[in-house]
Amino acid sequence: MTDIEDLLRSLIEQHRSIDIVESEFKRLLNEDPTIKDDYSVWCEESGYSYKKGYHEFIQQIFDSEDSIWDTFIQFEDEN
């Protein structure tokens, strides 16, 4: 079984662009029926919609990274 979260994180590390990550993930879904099936199960288990689950997850990762940097910058400004 494909670990969808690991796959998405790997794509994020490789491309660092939401648009490219989404495009690559859609390509993988279309090319590999196993990934497509695993993605469907992942969406159901994780509470994501099939249509936008990958987008929501990717956005959460980028938002959390931004939050970490915002906290770091705020800490630096206070010192």
C-alpha cells in the first residue's frame, strides 16, 4: 500500500511549488491504479474529499511551514 502522506511530502520536498506538486500527484493518480486506490482509501480514512484531499493536505503542509517561519521571525524581532 502506498503511503499517500509520504508520497505527497516527497513531492513537496522535490518541487517546493503547490502547482507542480498537484500536477505531479494528478499525473501519478492517472498513471498508477494502485496509487489511485490507495488515495481513495486515504481520503476516506483521513476525512478528505477525493476531489480535493491532496490539495487540502498540501496546503496544510505549506501553511505549517509558513507558521514555523512566522514564529521564528517574531522571536527574532522580540530579541
